[in-house]
Amino acid sequence: MTEINGYQQSDDENHIEVVDLPTLGEEAQKVIPTGGFGYISGGSENDWTEKVNQQAFTHKQIVPRVLSGVDNPSTETSLLGIDTSMPILMTPLAAHGLAHSQGEKDTAKGAAAAGTIMSSSTYSTFSIQDIAAVGNGAPQFFQLYLSKNWDINEAWLSTAVKSGVKAIILTADATVGGYREADIINNFKFPMPMANLENISKNSQNGQGTGIKEIFASAAQKITPDDIKRIADFTKLPVFVKGIQSPEDAMLAIGGGAAGVWISNHGGRQLNGGPASFDVLPAIAKAVGGRVPVIFDSGIRRGSDVFKALASGADMVAIGRPVIYGLALGGAPAVEDVFNHLNMELKTVMQLAGTKNIAEVKEALMTSFNY
């Protein structure tokens, strides 16, 4: 273990046996200190939306196909011309250092080894450039929490461009922090600095010793489609808008120049009482109509969840908490294991559903029945 300001970080580097993603949290809780685990695992208020994110996948059932002549289905796909081994990428999450001493650097290594895309957060433990440097050229995205100060935004974006990221993710659903009761109960404060905040100014707040509410206080409370265009014009990179939960916002994002729509309710960490992301996915995907890629996150835990999301209109899905739990248990090798296990489950479902590739998954038949 590594200790920083009294906080114990795992520094294990080993492969793990993944039985299923839902139980990874139970094992990781034994390794991650209470405050850090509460921050990673918790939702907002009473966690209702976080819980229904996973339950919503029971609202659709996959119709098995047994005479379709499929064997050895392929999960390879592409996003904005980026080839990946699977339709599963890393969602941006703050402060991976809460789980492991190598934080986002190990997450990036694990995602690269699995053949998929790493997304790093503005509020990462390590800097944009340090995360990019360990990826061995594998594709990475940078997620922007828009600051009220555009000089700061442009500094982060310039660094991201110079570091070779392939796209910018504008998170639009965190203009204030959700009311996260676990953090209050645990009196949680970030024990380590956030490198991107620290690099802006040595005299500014670097994240250490603060809670997420204080950090979000510097975030822009007003985000409009004009901000999408401004980011795209400045970086000359594709911009995904993350936090979309309605067809209306999807249309506004595309109208503002978004190159992709990212359907997410922040893993149930923002507006408690909002719908499960899976339940709003079909209507949003229908409104988008294939004009731009649709990425989906919030609640993915099984290969069948991935299948259902793709069959409901997503082009790729993103996962967060299970990867961080793997990171705590075994660093970069375990991150790779988490991605590969979920992809293995997806291949199994594809075989049983008679779909030989991701294009066929997107056309797969599903039915609805409330059990």
C-alpha cells in the first residue's frame, strides 16, 4: 500500500479472476478506504436513480435465435474512425487515485491492453499529458468540466490537443454537484491533489482537502450550444456532449455542432429522481437518427446490458465503477481483465442471439414484458 496524507492507496499489479462485474464492488470495498469508496460508489440523495439504472435493463428481453448459423461472433467496431476491439470504452471518472496509487495511468494502460478507448477527467489524479504518455498511442478522449474562466478552459484544451487526444467530452449535467449523502456522512475530502487543477496555477485550489461540491463551485452553471461550437472551433476536434437525457437536448447538441451524443445520468450521481438512462435511450437514438454516434452509459454491468443498449440505438457503451473496482484490486492488469470479461459476456450473448457482429446486434429483435 502507498500512503498519501493518511489515505491508503492500493499499489497491486496483478490479473484477477472476474466472475461478474456486480460483485467487484464488494471485493474493492475491502481495499479502498471508506471515504474513497463512498465517493466512488455513491449516487445522489437516496441513490434511487443509481439503482434503477441497473434495474431498467429488465424492461427489455433479448429474443434468442438458434438457427442463424452464427459462430465466433466479432465485437470489433469503430467510433469516429477509431477501430476498437469491443463496443465498450472507459467513461470519464474523477480521481482514480482513490482506488490505486497509479490512478488513471494504470486505467489507461489497461484500456489500451484491452484494445479500447480511455477517457480521462478534468478532475483526474494525474495530468492529461501524463495519462496520454502511458497509453502507447492508444486512443484517448479528454472530458471537460467547463470552467467559468475561459482562459482555464483553453489551457486544459490546449494541453489535451498537444497530448494527442482524439475527442473532447463536454459534460453538461454537472453545473452543480448532486447532493451526495455518502460524502457528507463520511466527511469526505479529496486526500490528493488533482493534477490538472494544480497545473493551472500553483496558487489556485488544486482539489486536495476539498469536497466535490467545492470543486464544482468553479464550474460553469450556464452551458449552451454556443459552448460546443467554441470548443470545437478552438480544438478542431470532435466534441461529444455528455449528460443527454432527452431528445430535445440531443437536438440542441447536434445543432450546436456536437459530433456525438453521450446519453448518461452521471451514474445516478446528479439528479436523483430522474429516469434510468436505458429507459430514455430509444427515444433519443430515434431523434438522433444516425446523424452522429450515440454513446451510452449508466448502469452497464453485464454483457446482456451492452447488447440491449446497442440494440436500443447506442453505437458504443461506456463503463466506470466496475473498472475502478478492478483498478483497486489489481492495477492495469485487472482493468484489462474487467474490459475483457464484459466483452466475453457480450460475445456469449451475441452467439445465443444469433448475431455475428455489432451491426447485427444493432438490428437484433427484443421484446418487452414486465416481470
